[in-house]
Amino acid sequence: MNIQKIHSKNILLIRILWGCFILCMLVQVLKHKDPAFMSILFGSGVLVCGTISIFIFKKVFIKQTMYLCVLGMSFVTFVLIENEPVISNFYLIFLVIFILSLYQDYRPVILMSILSIFIGAYFYRYEERLNYSYHEGDYSYFLFTLSVTFLVAFLQIRYSRAVEKDDNAKKEEVRKDNEQQILALINSMPDLIYIQDSTGRFIEMNQYAKDLFKLKDTDYRNKHLDELFSQNEWFRNFENCFSNDEISWEKGTPYRFQLDIAIGGQFSAIFDIIKVPTFFADGSRKNLLVIGRNITEQKRANDLLLRSEKLAVVGELAAGVAHEIRNPLTSIKGFIQLAEQDGEFDRQYVQIMLSEISRIESIVSEYLSLAKPNQNSPKSLQSIDNLIRNVITLFESQTNLRNIIIHSELDHSYQIMCNPNEIKQVLINIFQNAIEAIGNNGDIFISLQNTIENGVEIIFIDNGCGIEEERLKKIGEPFFSTKEKGTGLGLLTSNRIIEKHNGTIKITSEVNKGTEVRVFLPVS
């Protein structure tokens, strides 16, 4: 019997013991009314019952308290028989059966049986103190009855333990069967799965992990990283996978991150890894479950999707950029023709032509930077207002043709760590949507503002046609678009870019009044 069960039995027995003690005191009050004897009995009873109660309440000496309860019951039995000897045989035998049913343990039953023999012997020896006379052989009969009771108790305990052992064996078999099923399940999964204990030792690992780490023929269980690193040089290449274990424990919640693993020309992959710490009831560390999925192909597909949307935007901008370049080219051509007629170049004409050429260079540079396939370029510190100004430059021709006025309130103080081309693509998608929503004759308001989350918010407001509430709920879903020929991938890719930069996009709109888009990005 486990400690918790013994403790619950002790609680039950001390309640019975207090009840029997109170019964003894009532008998003394009704029969003897001897204050001195009652004081001694009361004091000793409170001392015994109180001591046992303290042990039970404090949950100390739980097993030893079981024997103290048996001694306390024997003390109460002695007092009761002293007052009502006619119930002695029944009561002593009943106690053995009671202790048996309570604890299902040999030791307290044997102790209770021995105590019953001595208590019975005492009263049979001093029979003149009893209210009636015993016949010869009564004590032998009492011992025989007690022996039979003890034998029955002994056999019952043996049977109960055999049944309990059989039940435990069945439970263990079921547990092992469940473990085998779980192991078979995780081994069949095409994901990296392993479990470590609180000290970092490996408990279990699925087949995918063994093959990936090349630990198939290595005894990895109950071993730390250093031990496995010394045995397997290939496994050492995955050291970064375990570098942030402590972060997972400290957070106390699932921790997710992406890990790019490249081992020379032998292996290269990107894993989406989630680490789940588990704890005991007292808050101490238990196990760390790690699940990793190879998302290399998914990542490539997303990059292709991002590039395809980017090229679509480039195509949409092509006509506007061509028109924007055509204007300064016309001016340059005119000045060259004029110079050809006059036979000389006016210095003022040269300055104007150089200015127009610089503008062409600026427009072409922005256009080419958007079209470059450099999605994986590293992040750098960028001025967000400069990125917005560059995007405005690309759209100036379209807005002029459509009679759309751009109102901008930009601040040079906002710096963010980002991939500039990706952020430009997001801004271009939002800008293009605003222009298409307005059509002709409208306004676009662009502003920057600080947020309490230590970031900057880019706010786009247009007075276009707006979006219906039902359609607004689906904005961002793949292939859902409010445009007749739209793919619905523009905002989807924009969301992914902003999420990669740890930011958010929020859209509010009202039909025939306009749309507001707020892009939050953390400040470096």
C-alpha cells in the first residue's frame, strides 16, 4: 500500500479513535463519576489521540502513525472492556477484522492480534473484577476464535495481494502496449522528435531523429550531449539545435523557431522546431519534448510565391514607369534637337538634361531593385521614411495620370532592421490597392507614428470604394481578391513578409468611405 493510501486510512482511524475515546469518557461519567480518575483518563486520552492527530495533520511518520493508531485503539478497547467486559471477546476479534479491512497489511493485523491476546489474558486472569464469571476453557475458546480470525485475515490479505499483483501486471502490460503504440506512431512520423529530461539527458528519440543524427547504432539513452558529441562527430553538427534549451525552460511555454542547418556539401535543410517543456506538480522541471519539421521545400515554395507576386507587381508598374521615363526623355530629346539647330549647347540646357537623367536613373534603380531576386538578402538598418519616399517615386506617374494626391507626413527618426526590398514590396502592394480602390480623383494619406510596443506604425488611408465587412474578413486568404482579375496573393505575401519581420498588418474599411491599413514594425 502506498503512503497516500495509508495516510487516508490513518485519517479514518483517528476519527474512530476520537469517537471511542469520547465514548469511554461518557461511560466514566455515567458509572463512576470519579473526578480524579476521569482527569487521568481524559489527560492520557487527549495525549494519545492528540499526538496521533498531530502526526497525521503534519503528514510525518505516516507508516509509524499506522501502528500508533492500532495502539490507541487497543488502549480504548482496554478501557471499554474494563467497564463492559461482556463484549470483550466480540470486541477484540472485531478489532482484528477491522484493522484487516482498513489496511490490508500483515503487520498491523499481527500487532492487533498480539495485543488482543494480552488484553484477553488480562481480563481472564483477573475475572473477579468482572461482573460475571467465565467458565473453564473460555479463554482457550477465545484464543481459538482469534486464531481462526487471524488465519482468515492472513489468507484474505494473501488473496487481496495476489489480485492486486495480477491487476498491476495487467496494468503494466497495458502501459507497455500503449508505449509501444506511441513509439510506433512517432517512429512513423516524418518529423524530428526526441525527449530530454530536466538535466538534458536523452530519454527517447524517433527513427527520423536517429537517422538524421546518425545515432541508429548508438546507445543514446540517459546520455548527455557531450557524451554523444564525443562518440559521434556527425551529431556535433547539430549543436545549434540544442543551444536554446534553457530559453524553453525559462519561458515555461512552447518555444518555436526556425533553424538553418548546412553541413558542407552533405546536408542542407531548414527546420521549423518547437520545444515544449513539461513540469511536475511542484513546478520542478520534468521533460523537454522537441518536434522539428523539415520545411525546406515549403520555404522554397513560399519564396517562389513571393517572387511571383513580386514580378506581378513589377509588371503592373511597368507601364507607369515607362510613362515616367518617357517624360524626361522627351525633354532631353528636345534640348538636343535645339542644340543641334543652334550649333551649341546652352549651359542651362545641360543642367536641365542632367537633372532629367538623374530622375530616370532614380526611377530605373527603384524598379530594378524591386525586380531583383534577392529575397534571402540579409537585414540591415533602414530609414522607413526613405523606403516610403522611394515607393512614392514609383507611383508618381500613376497618381498624376489619375489625379490622385498623395499627402505624406514622414519623419527621418524612424529606423528599422529589415530587408528593404521585401518591405518595399509590402508598401507597393498596399499603395497599388489604394490607387485601384480610388480609381480617379482621390487622396492617399501616409503617416508614421510611434507605438507603445516600441515600434513604428505606417498608416495608409485612402478615400476609395472601401471593402464590405464580409469580404474584409476573408482578406489575406489565398486566391481571395476583391479585384476582378486579382489572385489574392498580394496581401498573403505581404502578411508573410511582415510576420517574418515580427510585425503585423491591420485593415479597417467602410464601403464608399475608404480603407485604412496599419503596418506595425518593431524599431531597432
